[in-house]
Amino acid sequence: MKTTSLLLFFAMLSFWTPQKKGVTIVACLLFALAGWLEGFLEPWGLLALGGWMLLVWLMQFVHTQAPLIQGAYHATLIFITGLFFLHRVPGINNQLVIDNVQFAGDSIPFRMYYNFDKPLFAVFYLLFFGACVRTQELPRRLGVQLGTLIPLTLVVLGLAFWTHFVRYNPKLPPETFTWILGSLFLTSIGEEVFFRMYLQTYMVKWLEKLGALPMVGVLVTSVLFGVAHFAGGWTYMGLATLAGVGYGIAYRTSRKIEDAILCHFFLNAIHFFFFSYPALS
């Protein structure tokens, strides 16, 4: 594993340490340096990441502006974040860690990158606005959200099984540890901070001003979450939308992003360890 990856994971873990801001800033600077030295971050990529961080930082001043300016800002931030999520920003060379591995004879070959662009919105947002629970509370957060995780797993993976998207396929492949790191840090934390902590919060507030119930904002965000998984096809988009509803409810009921992160990670883990991964061919 490259130093760049380790520093990115450490930067994300730092939000659950007592001195999170100082530790995070140092970790981010070291991450940028390691990325440049190891060839993953080129000058243009570093400049783009700095501009993205500045754009997130400006969010604290937007809420006092006119509605039109607020809307333009959020639309711009969402668009630019989408470019990073889709790896459309040049100068960032992500690390390939699993290359076309087939976990079963009838499964689609799986490829995983340690993406250095996708999770950085979470780093920037948590640095400026985040409120994380204490480390000792994390086991209790899982217990709190079992009521969401269990029915969510039954519905999402039950539908995936019923539609022949997956089959029962228990496994413990050699790539397990690599997958766990990517799924937790880059997927679960990266996606939940953006879609739930930022986008869902903003969407609920905006739609409430129009007279809609909070659940409408949760549903709209879940649909956008499903659309973001368009590369997997219509079935995958539908399953992701349903999963997004569960993650959104978990975050809405507790206001703790750890609950959505844990639900997301453990649902993905159940899929990985017990069913066709990522899907049947």
C-alpha cells in the first residue's frame, strides 16, 4: 500500500481524535506531498484540490446571501464535486489495488481503485463543519442503528437475490483487507458525508421552505444517490436508491453521520462476504 493511501486514511480517521483539526491539516499536507512524490497528484490536480477545498470553506458565508446566490453556490459545488466523484478532474492518478478479480465463476470481474479524489469532500466538509461522535461511542452507534440495518439488508439484498442480481456466495478472498479499507474510507465515509451530511441536509431545508415534509428531501437525495450509481445499470441504480433511503433515515433520525456510515459499510460488507460480488454476470 502506498504512503499516499495511508495518509488519506489517517486524515479521515483524524476526525475521531481529540485534536482533529490540527491533526487533519497536518495529515492533508503530508498526503499532498506524498501524492506528488509518488506520482499520484500532479500540479494541476493539487491546484484543483485546493480550489475545491476553498469552495467548501466558502459555504460558511453563503447562508447569509440572497436565495439566488445560495442556489448558484450549491449548484456549483454539487457540479464540481460530481466531477471529482466521477474522476473527471485531470492531474489525479488514482491507485489501482484490485484488478479485474472474479470472486466466482459467474460474477462480474471486480476492479477497485483507492481514489484520492472522491473522499476529499468528506475531509474538507468535516474539517470545517463536522461534528463527530467520540470514539468510545462508535460501538453504541451500531447498536442504535441495528433497527435500520436489519430491515434494510433484508429489503435491498432480498430484492437483489430475487431479481437474480446476486446469488448466495459466501467467501473470504485474499483481497478482503484491501476491500474493507476502500469500502469504509473511500465509499462509506466519502459518500455519506456528501449525500447525507451535506446534500440531504440542504435538500430537506430547501424543500421544507416550499412546504414539503422532511421525508421528501430524504427521498430526493436517495434518488440522486441512485442516479450516481448509473454505471452499474438500472437494477443497481434502483437498489442503491433503496439503500439510500435507509441511510437517509438513519442520519435523519439521529443526526449522527456515523450511523449512516455504519449502515452503508455493513450492508456492503454483507453483500461482499455472503453474495455475488459485485453482481452476477
